[in-house]
Amino acid sequence: MYFKNGFYTRYNRHFGETLFNGIPLIKVHEKWYNELSSYKFGGIFHFSTPILIVRDPELIKNICTKDFDYFINRLDNELDENEPFALNLFGLRGQKWKILRSKLTPTFTSGKMKVMFHIIKEYNRELVKMIDKMNMEKDVLETKELMARYTTDIISSCIFGLQSNSQNDPNSVFRCMGKKIFNFSLRNLITTIVQDISPKIRKILGMNIIEKNIIEFFSSIVKNNIKYREENNVNKNDFIDLLISLKKEKILNFKVNEDTEVKMEFTDDALTAQCFFFYLAGSETTAGALTFALYEIAKHGDIQNILFNEVEKIIDEYEELTYESLQKMTYLEQVINETLRMYPIAPFLMRVCNKDYLLDDDTMIEKGTRIIIPIMGLHHDPQYYENPTEFNPENFSKEAKEQRHRYVYLPFGEGPHINQKNEVKENDNFEHKRMPSENEEMKLRETKFRLATCINSSTTTDSHAVLKKHVQRFAK
């Protein structure tokens, strides 16, 4: 027996519930968490592989931060570095991950964020026009697609230095590629299952994790962009420029300690992989979070009013929306945090033990053991959040956070592996728009793999005039 504290169940059965019975995977992980309510940790089997589920916040702290060197890797099935886009920040393991993480961190300094902030404001103006246009043409505003087109414009500009025009053209090539990446297909499902069981078999069968035309598109976009900048001496001080500077170094060095230094070759493929990874991590995930935030704000008029009043007061103080003024909007941050608590971007964190580790006095985790930290379970545990199914930004007031263990809120992970999106905080100026009245008819449609939120715009025209007015106010 591997884990004495909890018990085992079969992951295969739960996977079948997701695949055939329509139970979202995020709910399956919450179910595991709740089944282990009497224990600090427990276990499941994924086919024949034991997986440790850790639910105690102090043990989670040890795994993510204190004893991070034992759990440096997210994946146990290392991707072949010769495969397209394999050399990304998420897929790399060990010391190579450390090298790349240290080199990419300068992308998220306050100076770089201020540059991105002005880009975001420009796309807010496009959003105003789009809301007005959609309201005139349709009875329903499908906010998930609207948010996806918005975030695609921002990511393509901030990461690739290109204008995708997705808000004005829903069939733009960037948006179409985004849909293709994230839309469920039988091919993607089979490839994922085979990769999980045996990466060697997947390679023998010639099954690419990413479709060939997607690889060709992003590779072409990045390489042509770099070629143009180098030939024309273009410098925008953005993410692409940082990667070009790394490319010029050719060999990246990272000093582990006084006696050890590791090196990594930074090729064109590695450069392209970073762009693709940040597009993957920043577009659809942010669109989903914004969709839920808009939905909850529209449902709760009292929260909407508090939020609007805070934003209006601070903008009046600064005369316009600035990067500095945004940092003062504490209730806005509470709304964002509560959204990510109720609707976490990922249902769990995955870690792999890279050397034998003593979890407690009588439990040894063997090298190679997979570990799951169930984010959804932690975020919906009434032990940490009163009435966890209710949207309440006061869960993230200063007083509430001081009374709660830090490691029961993990929307971006924790420790050195914390998602760099947390440094950006995704304050894309959306959550502080005035939404339609709570008397509007709201519909939330949940499916196995996608979520869409629709606002019925046919009930009153006045409320949508209010929506337009306040979006205009904050796009200035």
C-alpha cells in the first residue's frame, strides 16, 4: 500500500463519468477532494499508476514551496525536445525549466506591464464599438465569444506584436486557430489518452499532440516577424524583442550553485514554443475568467454598484484610467479573486516527485509518484469559505485573507511554479464595466468541455444603453 492516510479509487471510472455521462472534469476532482474529507491525503489509481491526492494546506505548502526541489516537475512523461513546441515553459523539466523561467521573468516587470496596459486600453475602445454593434444586430450577447475575441486581440498584440483584428472579424486567422486548439475533437481526446498511457506508443503511431497546420501557422508567424524586425532594425521593447535577445545569446546559462552551472541552447524552435505557450495560456483561459466575472457582476446588482462606485471615484481622482489607478482598485481585485475562486482556470495542480520524500512521520512518497492538488475542492471547501457556492468578494477582504491559510487559494499555483499570469493579474479593464440590471434574463450554459454565458438583450434597451455608457466611460 502506497498511502496509508487515505484510500484508493479508480480514476478510470471517474474518467468514464466525464466522457460518457457529461460530468465536468472539474467536478470529478472536487468529488475526489470531498471523498477524502477525513484525511490529509489519499490515493487513486490512473489505470495501474498510483496518484497521491493532497488536500491539507500545510502539506501543499511543503510540496509547492518549502520542499520544491523534490517536486520541480509538473509532468512525468517528458516531451521529446525534437517535437514542435516541446521546449516551452510548461513542458520543460528540471534545470532547463529553471533557466528559461529566470530568463522570461523580465517580461512581467512593471515597466513592461505599463506598455501592455496602453495596448489593452486601445482594444477596450474596440470593445465599446463591438458591444454597440452586437446590441443593434442581436437579441443575445454571447459574452464568452466576445471575451475570446477580445483576449485574442490582446495576446496577439502583446506576445506576437501583431494585430489579429479578431473583435471586428470573428473569422480572423488567429481566432480560428484558437478555436481549433481548444475545441473538443475525437482526435485530440485519443491523442491525449495515448500520450498519458505511453508517449512512446504515441510517437510510433505518428500522433502529434498539436495539429500540423497549427504548428505551421504559429511557426510561420513568429519566424517571419523576427526576420522582419532583424532586417529592419525594429524594436518594440515587447515579448518578441526579449526572445530575440535570448536567441542572440544562443546558449543560456543558469548558476545552480557556486560549483554547478547548467546550459540550454535557445533555438528558433524554443523561441516559437514560448510564443505559442503564452498564447495558449493567456487567451482562452482569460476569456473564460472574464466571462464568469461579467456573469456574476450582472447577477449581483449590489456588488456591481460597489465596484462601479470604487472605479468611478478612483478614475475621477486620476482623471483617466491609468496603470497606477488600477492598482488602487482593491474591490476590483476582490471581485477578480472571487471569480477565480468559484471558477478556477484549472481543476488541479500536478506535480511529480523526483526523489523519495517523507510526507509525514510514516508515509514515504516514492520517486516518480504523481501528485494532484485539487484546486476546485479547496476553493469550494466550507471550512475555508463560508457558503462557498455563493459569489462573495468579501472572501478576499484584508481581514478574511489574514484569517485563512494562504494555500487554500491556488488559481495560479504557488511557489516557483506559480503561473506568471499571477504577476500580470490579468487586469484587462473588463471587470469594472457597468453591466445590465440584475433583472435581465441571464443564462449560463455549461457543457462537457466548453462554457458560454449569454445575456438576453431583448428585455430592455435602457439597461444596454447603461452598459454602453459605462463601457465608454472606462475605455477613455
